[in-house]
Amino acid sequence: MQKRMGEAVARVARKVNDTVENKTDSLDLANCKLMTFPVGIYKAMRSVTEGIHRISLENNELKSITSRFVTTFSQLRELNLAGNYLHRLPEEITSLLHLRAINLSRNRFRRFPEPLATVPSLETIDLEENEIAEVPTEKLASMASLRSLNLRDNPVGPEVRLLVRPLVPFDLLLSPEEPIPEA
């Protein structure tokens, strides 16, 4: 077990070092078995955080994202958090003024993460395979940049199904309605 943990830590360190040394605009920590975002990464990446535009933390074991993460990577344009155990986002997510796409599919959201409704440049929100039943339809309808909202495989209420163009200026992706069984 310790050997596997050591290998996972080494893999994360290599990926962070590659990003720093090559000054790339993305950090890919997908499939690293992370339970939290490692605090040491903030220090290791402090010289390049402003240049990071894409981060993937897909398929880890994250239960939360901290406000420090959001404020450190303030220039993010794409954030992939699919396949974790998240159920809420920090309020500071509203400070990501350049964020265009966020993938929160396959998490544990029971409610639509409302702070996303105030991110001005957000074009794509993927919330497929969560447990969302209610959606703030009025707030979403006022999101000027939103182009696509994926709510497939969520137990959304019937009022969300009434959101059709021209009421909302974005593509709303929902699972097909289950037919009502006959008695």
C-alpha cells in the first residue's frame, strides 16, 4: 500500500514539475487518487499559476475544492472535476472571471452549484450523472455567455423540461423522460 502511495505522489510531482519546467498552460492531475489538492503544489507552482488556463482533476477522490485553489488559479478557463465526490463549490468560484468550461459530471451534487450562475464568461457546464433535482432556472436564463448545460442522468423536476428556446439562449441537455407506467 505504501509503495502505491509513493508511486502516486511521485506521479503527481512529475506532472507538476513538467508543467513548471515547460511553462505549459495546463495541469493534468487526472487519475492520481487525490483526496485533497496537495498544499505543496501551491508553493511548487507559484511562479506559473497565472499562466495556468486548464486544470484536470478528473477521476480522483476529491470531496471538496478549497477557496485557496480557486484564488491561486485565478486565470483558469477550463476546469475538469469529473468523477470525484464533490457536492458543493466554494463561493470564490465566482472570482474566476475567465472560466469558460467546467465539468462536474459524475459527482455528488444534489443541488445546482449556484455560484456558477454568476461566473460571467461561463459557456459550458457539465453536471451529468449527479443527483440534482432543482435548478435555478431564472438565474440560468440570465447567464449571457452560457451555451450548453448538461443535466443528463439527474432527477430534475418537470419545470426544467419547460426551459426551451427561446426562453433560454443555451442548449439544455436532459435524459429522455421515462414513460409513465400504466396501471
